[in-house]
Amino acid sequence: MSTQQPTPKTARRITPLRETWQQLMSSARSRAPQLRASLIGLGLAAALQGLALACLMPLFQALIPQADWTAAWPWFLAMTALMLASTAVRWWAQGFDYRGDMVHNTHELRTELGEQLRRIPLEVLQDKRTGAVNATLLGNVDETLSYILTVANMMTTALVTPVVVALAALWFDWRMGLILLLVFPLLIPLYRWRRPAFGRGMRMLADANERTSSDILEYAQGLPVLRSACCVGEHAVALQASFKHLEMIQTIGQKKGAKPNLVLATVMELAILLVVFAGTLLVVQGSLDVAILAALMVIVVRFAEPLATFVLYAKVIDLIEAALGKINALLAVAPLPQQSPEQMPKTFEVAFAGVRFGYASAGQPTLRDLDAHLPARSLTALVGPSGSGKTTVTRLLMRHADPQAGAITIGGVDIRAIAPEQLNALISVVFQDVYLFDDTILANIRMARPDASDAEVEAAARAAHCHEFVTRLPEGYATRVGDIGGRLSGGERQRISIARAMLKNAPIVILDEPTAALDTESEVAVQTAIDALVRERTVIVIAHRLSTIAAADQILVIDDGQVVEAGRHADLLSCKGRYARMWQAQQSAKNWHARQDR
Ligand SMILES: Nc1ncnc2c1ncn2[C@@H]1O[C@H](COP(=O)(O)OP(=O)(O)OP(=O)(O)O)[C@@H](O)[C@H]1O
């Protein structure tokens, strides 16, 4: 069964506005009816405003040349009523923002994206840079919903209002109405001409923002390593290059945005001149009422500015579209399929049968028909050259991804039939790099089992040989990890992670070279803690230093994604195969170091 979940790429085509509308409604989630009503309300407000302005024509007719109050006041009243109605509808429609619907909507979308992060296969997530995920959850969500009403308000005022006035003008003078109706459609070809470039520009900008966000995050997180490796400068140059790239994209965007805007502004000026010229000609000929021309002048000048900046608003629509694309791409990643009925294993031996697996981004399969049997309550060590697939074996057991062929079982149950939370509960992992959250030591241990009492946390900490150094900290278990920063040694951090595993009390334990980076003293302390942890459990150890796994119940030598040798340390040595050569090589290196130290 193929379970590779490709990450959908942001669509590269120009999305029709109807599709943008649908996407927008779907991203508005539970507030879609409110958003739809608000957007329709803004259209209605703009139409009412158009009708109100159209009242200027009969009003001016009543006042020019002789002011006739009796004829004028009904129009004045109508205009006032329409303006008030337009304002009231606009106030109501903008309520999506000020009543808190928009903020609720962004919260809802962010929560859903957060839940999606929990569901999507970890292999897919590992392919994404942290900054990119951060940009989607923060920036893209805000970009989608925060500006929508402001833009919709501007666009309806720029488009709907003039069209309504032009239609009304047909009633008073069909020629002027026609000229106005011909002038406004000028916008459409111009908009269609520029939109693809805007769309591309906005997607490039979204990508560049995402890249810069990831680069900044990685630079900040990697500063300690970069400083120790004396390459802060080089990476600062790389970060600067990322800023430069962003600047370039923004510059292109500005150029692309500024020019059509100027063209449109110029076209609008010319259009006003055309209306004045045609109107004046008709007035001079005596076939147009000067009052109508005067009213139209007031109205057209009123439109000129919103119309001239219309293309600029269209740019924001493209920004919204690019953000929607990123959000939808993340939401579209399907979780790994679950087999039914769900089952819970009763025993905890682990078996890999004909497992074939390749990472989506790699051309070659990483595991090739791998078979292995790990008896319950035994310790199995995975050894082999770097890149041979040891970590991948453990990742598949934790279901970061599913194999393309074969099956992995726990107690005879296919792990695809075990509910994800239950599978998580069955396995504890102790990695070489321990991630501690910026919280108290107590909370950091307790996250393995949130319902554990303080006493249970302390018991796990004692068993993992943490209690002594934790009680020496300024506030003991209540000490915040962030407050003591780097004061915890590698071995101490490692023991906290072992305490987590102790507290979790899972029947299967994965140890991913937990002592590899430790000095001898820390290693002894951590090894003692590990010995306590692994008792009576099914344990998988990834080890490079073969001396640490000489006592394993079973050693699996993995090479090029296959188990090439299996057995106990002594048996494998006597076979004089791959393991024996690796052992020899490590012993020689050790002896060489010992001679150098003398
Ligand atoms: N997320 C990934 N995407 C694509 N390829 C990957 C990914 N993770 C690992 N690989 C590749 O899969 C192969 C096996 O990697 P794996 O980490 O399982 O090896 P390993 O034996 O644990 O290596 P090491 O001992 O160096 O940790 C390597 O070629 C590696 O580059």
C-alpha cells in the first residue's frame, strides 16, 4: 500500500475570482455565513451610495438655473435617506471585523492548522522548514482574513458605485450614461492584463517571506553551533542573501504594481476629460442640460481616486489568494490511512516483514525488503554504516510514514490497525538530542504522562538518576528550563528525557544513540539510568560504538536498507563477517587513541 503523501504545491495558475470567493468562504469556516453576508452588504452599501449620488442629477436640475426648493427638497431627502442607508449597511457589514468574527475566524483556522500538524505524517512535516510552517500559521492566516473587508469595501466602492451611477445617468441622458458605461469597462482589460503578473508576484513574495522566515529561525537557533564552528559570518552572509532575495522580490512587486497603477490613474484622468469634453459639446449644442453635466462632474471626480487605485486593491486579492494557497496546501495533506477494525496488541514483540520504504524526496528506496524479529522483553541493537537505514527503521515503527510494501507488527497486530494515540503510548524514545520545552523541569518530565502526580514524576526522576541534580537547582523541580538555559549538561538533559520515558512506562523503548555525545562520566550516569529504563521492555538501540551493545540479546547489522547479519555479539564475531570487520576497525581505532594518549 503506497502511503507517500505528496505535499500539494501552491497552484501556479491564476485562480478565477469565483474560485477565490469559494476558497475564501471555505477558509471562513464557521463564520462563512457572516462573511458572505458582510461582503454582500458591502456591495449593497456601494449600490445605495451610487443611487444617492445619482440623486445629484435631478437635484442640480431643480437648482440650476433657478433654485426651485419645492422641486429640490424631495431629491435632497431621497439622497440623504440613501446615504444614511448606505452608511448603516456599511457599518453593519464591517461588523465582521469589529464584532470579533474575523479574529474568531483566524483563531479557528489557526487551531485547525495546529490540529493538522498533529495529524499529518511526520515524514511530510520533517520535509517542511519550521519557519515555513510558522509563516503559514501566523502570516498566511492573518493575510487571508484581516484585510478582506477593507479590500472588499474599497473594491465595491470603486466598481459598484460608478456602475450604478452610470445606469442612473442613462435615465437622465442616455448619451452621457453610455459614455460613463464605456469608460468603466476600461478597467477590466487593464485588470486582466496585469492580474497574472500580480498573482505571480504575490506568490513569489509569499515564497520569499516563507524562506526568509525559515532562514531567520534557523540562524537564531543555530547561533551557538555557528559560533562554536566560527562560521557565524558565513551564515550571516547567507541570511543577508536571503534578505537580498526578499528585497529583490519586493522591488519587482513594486515595479509591477506601480506602473499599471500609474497607467490606470492616467486613463482615468483622460476618461474624466472625455466626459467633460463630450458633456461640454452637448451643452454647447443645446442638447444636454447644464445641470446634468455639473452633477456628473461632481460624481466623476468623486470616483476618479478609488478607480485609479483599483489595481492596487487587486494586488491585495492576489496576496490573499497566495496565502489561501499555502493554507489549503497544508490542510490538504492527508493523515496516514488507518486499518479497521482498530486493534490493541496484547504482547510486545516487534516484527518487520518484507518492509520496503523510500522517502518521497529520495529517488532510491532506503529500506529494501527488510525482515527482522525483535522478541518481547529483549534488547536488539541496530548497527551499520551511516545512512544504511537504522533511524528509518525506528521511524517506521513510530509510524512517521508507512512502508510502500511489507508490514510492521507489534504483538502480531499491524501498526496501521493501532490507533495513533495508542501506538504513541506503546513506544518511548530517547534521542541523542534532547528537546526540553521552556517550562519547569516538573512539566518537562510530566509531559510523558500529563495525569501523573508530583510523586510519580519524582519517582521517575529518581529512577532516571535526575533527582540529585534537580534538587540542587535554584527552585528544584519548579525551575524553568529557560531560566537556567545552558546550565544543564548533556548528560543531565539526557537523564530528564529518560525520566520522561520512565514515567511513560511504555512497553517498547527506542534508544537513538543516547550516550553518543556524552563524556565518560555522564555516559556512566546515563547508562545506569538506561539500564533501569530498559528492564523488562522490548528495546531497540541504535548504536555506532559497538562496545555499548556487546551484551545485546540480538544485533542486527543493517547495510543498504537490509539486514545482512543477525545474532549475538560473540556469534557475529565468530562469523568473521561485516560485524566482525566493524568491531575490528573500532578496536584498532581505540587502541590507536590509547597509544596517542600515552
Ligand atoms: N527525511 C528524509 N528525506 C529523504 N531522505 C532521507 C530522509 N531521512 C533520511 N534519509 C536518507 O535515508 C537514508 C537512511 O537514513 P537513516 O537516517 O535511516 O540512516 P542511519 O543508518 O540512521 O544513518 P546514521 O547512522 O548516520 O544516523 C540516508 O541516505 C538518508 O540520507
